[in-house]
Amino acid sequence: MPAPKTIIVSNRLPVRIEKDGDSLTYKPSEGGLATALGSIYKDGDNIWVGWPGASFESDALKAEVTEGLKKESMRPVFLTDDELDKFYLGFCNQTLWPAFHYFLQYIDYTQENWESYVAVNQKFAEAIAEYTNEGDTLWVHDYQLLLLPAMLRKKFPKISIGFFQHIPFPSYEVFRILPWRRELLEGMLGADYLGFHTYDDMRHFLSSAHRLAGYPYSGNQIQLEDRTVVADPLPMGIDYDKYADNAVHPESIEREERYRKSLGPQRLMLSMDRLDYSKGIPRRLQAFDELLERYPEYREKVSLLLIVVPSRDQVPNYQALKEQVDELVGKINSKYGRMSWVPIHYFYRSYPFTALGAFYRMCDVAVITPVRDGMNLVCKEYVASREKQDGVLILSEMAGAAKELSDAILVNPTDENQVVEAMHRALQMPVEEQKQHMATMQATVRKYNIFSWVELFFENLERVKRLQVSMRTVALSAEKRSELVNSFQSAKKRLLLLDYDGTLVNFHNDPQACAPDEALLKDLSALAKHPKNEVVVISGRKHETLGKWLGSIPVHLVAEHGVWSREAGKGWEKNIDADAEGWHAEAGEIMNFYVDRTPGTFVETKSNSLVWHYRKAEKGLGEMRKSELTSQLKHMLGERGFQVLDGDHVIELKPEGINKGRSAKLWQDAANAEFTLCLGDDTTDEDMFKSLPKTAFTVKVGPGTSHARFGIDGVKDVRDLLSLLVDK
Ligand code: GDG
């Protein structure tokens, strides 16, 4: 088995391939992610997989590029022009990008583009599979590859897969608009650990996974059939020292001096983004226009340095935006401009790194007001570059970075008045105050830098893998099952402890509609009649119901978690005698208060317990009310000797000391069995698993954590297993 390696996957490789005469040269990217992951993908056998950034037609050229990239620890996935058109420009940039940035009016629903998206993700999966082994760790990046984690999971069921989403994850209300929402979610859930820039992005993802794909979650853990997946906010940082050093680099200083000479002495505000409608450039320009209108004293004294980096210029919306920006700049410059002063210095191009250093040094104020941004790194770079700790950052609340940089002047980018006043306040802010805020922001950006981000990502992914192992019950494989059957056959005395709902029969929205079918009655009866067997059905159900459903066959019954018991052929015995009157009325009143506020819920009254059912309540609302009700019940009745049990879409209030574990133990002691089989599906069954000896065959039904030794998939498998034991 080769040594485990790490594979980074992103749509675009961190390299620029240029033609130099007859040969190709490979220029590494200076982007933050590439720098941070440099020490990782260049190490040992690790690699970075992605599209090399240009179309290479001939096989000979592709082979040359593949060889060249190999030396850089990279592996290419070549995309055709058709794929670039439909997958990249189409689905990525005209469907997912606008949807995830809340530009619903721009979403393109072309099915062909979706098909290309699936095909390209599949192409990545196949390329990656060529270099991958089960022990490797994969880190997939961003919205272009949302389907990839599940495709890789299919090929490598146990592999570690991390995923990071660089753009926002929208609210469920928006995400659900996409026709391919379910496939996208299932794709992402192929990962073990999913990182987002903010808590809100994570929350939106969890809510979509729950509501659209039906997976339950608790905290930030999502329970799939066979795995626990963790979603987490992990805001991306920058290489702080690189920006701090660049700002004082002689070349940046020289550039600043050069620019200054041509610009004159006026104060500067910086606006720097890729050309994108999510960045809010036109609104920013309108606010600048209004600033000059409202505060004429800034005319000839303040200019806006507007850097717009070309991006996606083949997409019509981007072309229209470019025209809008050009027009606005023209309008403002012609309205206020003087021979000696230009209000907006506008550049539509990309600059070398040292030019960035000069821009960050020169500008007293940075105006970063995207209408929606996953994180926004420019604002962090500005902060890191402020050597003297002066300068003011105006930052949109809609950028992920706003969650960390609360010392910036935070604005709602659509509130023009607020942005104008923020500009005014920034230009007036005393240096001492600027320094106070800047120092705090620098400390944050320095601490939560890109290197700690990468380190934390891998640590968290590893932690999830450990969690999955600790929570895994061993699947009751064919081999284990025959071991179980052999032990059953060779034992003189055998005890079967069986939960009812979710174990012997499937759940139903109406709890009364779960009566046993003929086949079940036949098998249980046959098992119970065997002289070596004791069969006990241990349920939370009312004793009347259990009696009605199972009273005609010779099984022993334990009802209401142990309040009632009945040996086969005998009458019901009540095991405790709590004061039903007082607490029933009081707790019933509380539960009914929640029923009134939560459609789809109801209260079931048992002789010694009360159950609040929320299976039919709106997803999310039911869980929220459950938490409220649980804490209220605990608060009001906990000290009076009551416990609140958390079951499958129910909570049950009952006197302490009564639980299925106690009943299971009583039967275990009394039966003196050499073989015990215990089957159950929910948290109340865990008490049984815990109370039995280690040698017992405890089996958890369905997914999730458990104290049981084994796990099986569902009711059908339980029924097959019981059938196997009949007549043995
Ligand atoms: C996506 C998400 C998230 C800009 N102009 C030049 C230049 N840049 C560099 C900046 C910065 C980067 O480009 C832009 O990063 P942002 O984070 O601001 O924005 P997106 O490109 O939209 O990135 C975003 C990010 O992913 C990371 O997860 O923060 O929310 O949309 O580093 O310095 N670099 C050079 N010349 C330029 O002219 N060399």
C-alpha cells in the first residue's frame, strides 16, 4: 500500500502556462490559496488537480503540458471549448454564481449546462481516481465541483474528503429554487467535512440538507445513513506577513512615489475588485457622486482610485456591468472634474503584486461594499498593509469578512445615505481613532491567517474521521450474522429483547396505524413457542395497545418503557405507582401549549407518562419546539423526580427510574440465558444496550451512533434476521 497522500482539487490549477518561443513555461500563481497550500501539494507525492487554464487541442500538446505540470506536482484535467462554455461560463457562472449571491433574476436554468456540469465533475472524479488510494486525503474547493465529493465517495467509500465553499451558501428559500438542488446537496454530502466562510453559510447548508434531502442534524453534525458529516464555519484568512512586507517593499514605495507625482496631493479612497455584479461597484460610485454633491469641500481634495479587474467578460451580464461602470465614471468625472483634479482614477486591468502594495499604502480609506461576498480578501489585505496603523476600512455587512472585522465602519451597501455618511466619517476620523480600530483589525487578520486556516481545515477533517470511527457500530455482515445464528443454535436458553416501533415495524405518521402484520405475528409466535426461547417485546407504547396487538401470541410484553409488564399468558402488572393526577395535569398543560403553537403535533397520554409527538410538524420548527419544551419540562418537573426522554420525533415525560434498560436487565437476570439478542432503533433503546452484558448481541437498527455492538439497516433486515432464527 503506497504512503497516504494529500490531493488538492480546484477548478483552476494555481499556474499560468505561457508560450515562450517553442516551449511552454509554468508560472506559479501568487494567489493566497496557492501560497498557503504550496507547502502541502509540493510535499512528497501530494498533488494539485485542476484545469490548466487554457485549451490545448492536440494530444501531443496535452502530453507535454501533463509532463510539465508533473514537475510542479500538478495534474491537469483538460476541458473542451464546449465544456468551458456550458460548464464554466454556463452552469458555474450563470447559474450557481448568481443563485448563491442572491441575484435570482440572473439565474440561467439551461438543462444542457447542468448536464455539462455533471459530466465535468465526473471527468474530474475519473482523473483523480487514477492517482488515488483509500488512505489518501482529498480537499475539494468551491462551487465548480459540488458534485465531486459524492462521485469520489462512490469510488472510495472510506477516503477522507474535505470540501471548502469559497462563495456564500444561500438560504434554503433561495437554494430550493434550483431544479438540481437535491443532486447538488447529495454531491456535497459526499464529503466528511464541509467548511464555509461564515456561520450563516453553514446554517443555510444544514437547513437545506435537512429540508431538501431529509437528513437530520444536531449542532453542526449531519447524520447520513452510513456516516456523520460535519459542516463548520472556517473563515479564510490571508498570508498576513506577505502583505505587510509587500507594503514596505522598496518597489511598492517607489511605485507609490511615482503614482503620487502624477496624481497630486489629494487624499485617496480605494475601490478594488474583480468586475462582478456581486461587488456593488455602481452603487459605490453613486455614493461617491452623492458625497461630492453633499460635501463640496471634498471636491479637489479627495479622489477615488477605482481598480476593476477584468473577469468573465464573455458573460453578457458582465459586459453590461462594464458599460454601466464606464458610464457612471464618465458622468461623475465630467460633472465634478477640473483641469487639476480628476474625481475618479479608473483602471480596468490587473496589476502586479507590488502595485497592490502601493495602492494599499496610498489610500486613506478603503471602500469595500459588495452587495454579497463569501469572504472578501481585499479588505484583509488592506488591513495587513497599513504599516502605520492608520487608514479606515468601510466594509459591507454582506461580506463574510464583516463577521470578523467589526472594527471597520460597517454599512449596508444598498443604503446610499449610510455609505455616503460612512465615507464622510472615514475622511474625518482622527488618526488616533483610526489607529485604535486598525490595530484591533490587524490583530485579528494576523491571528486568523491563511496558514492557520489550512492547518485547522486538516485538523478538523481528521477529527471528523475519528468521530466517524468512534460512532460506527460494526455492520452485521453475513459473516457476523452466521456467528449470531450459530451462538443462538448452540445455546440452551435464549433471550430475545425486541423494541417495537422502528425495529419490528416501520414508523407511520399515525401511531395507531402500526399494527403488526401477519408475517410478523407468525414469526414472533413461532419464536416464542420454542421451549428454549423467551421473547420479550419492550416498547414505549401504551399497555392497552401492545396487549391488543400482541396479546394473542405467547410473547412477554413490557409497555410504557417498563411501567407495565405482562408475562405471556398472564395479566398486566404495574411496576410503579406515581401520582398520576398532579403531574399529568400540569405537564399536559405545558405540552398542549406547544401543540397550540405547533401544527402537526399532538400529545399522547399513557398511564404513567406523557408523550409529545412532532413527526408531522414542519421540519425545523418541530426540532426547535422540542428543545424549548424539553428545557421547560426539565425546569418545571426535573427536580420532582421526572425525566424527559428524547425519542424518534417524540419526547416523553415519565417518572425517573423507569426505562427500558431496567426492564431488559430484569429479564436478563431472570432468564439466565446463554444467548441474548437485543434489537432497538432509538435513544430509549440505548438504555437496553448499556444494561446488557458485553457478550449479548446488541443490534442498533438504522443509522446513527449507538452503544450496540452491531448495526443493521432497517426493519426489513430485522425481519429477515428473526425469520432466520425461527425453528432453529
Ligand atoms: C472568491 C469569493 C472569497 C485583485 N486585483 C488584483 C489582484 N487581486 C486579488 C486580491 C485578492 C483577490 O484578487 C480577490 O479576492 P476576493 O476575496 O476579494 O474576491 P473573489 O475573487 O471574488 O474570490 C470571495 C474568495 O473567493 C476566497 O475564498 O473571499 O468572497 O468571491 O487576493 O488581492 N491581484 C493582483 N493584481 C490585481 O490587479 N496580483
